[in-house]
Amino acid sequence: MINKFPKKQRFVLGQQLENILLDILKGIIQANQEMDKLETLKQVSIDLDKFRILFRLAKDMRFMNINQYQFGAEKINEVGKILGGWIKSSRT
């Protein structure tokens, strides 16, 4: 979908979205290997919030249609729920 962003924004907003997604993925992999996962999971949660905001910004700038945004937002929320459960279980 990022490839369909306007050329100027593809390398600004699009690149930031990709980088944050990679940070989230790396954080999940790292947390999966650690004994004390809580700090890493908190950072992943912050990165997910950053991604949500930039994703919404892309929608507001009309780089995607409402159906694409709705599908993506549902998936982001799903990841957020899983991450929240993982954080909660790591605290106990």
C-alpha cells in the first residue's frame, strides 16, 4: 500500500511506517527470547502507538481509502490486544 503513496510522501511517511513496523517486529522477536520481557514489550507498545498515529495520518491525507484504513486499523487493534495480554501476563 505504501507504494501507492504520492512520491514525496512515499519516502517520508511511508518510510517511517515501514521503519516502525520493523521496530515492532524486532521488539517482538527480542521479547520472545528474554526472561524479563516487560521493558521490551512496553517499547513495542509505544512503537505500536506511533504506528497507529502515522497510519491515521496517512488516511487523513487520503493516501488510502476508508476500506483499506478500516482493515488495517482492525489488524493494528488485534496486535494491540495480543500485546496488552502479553504485557499483563509478564507483570505477574
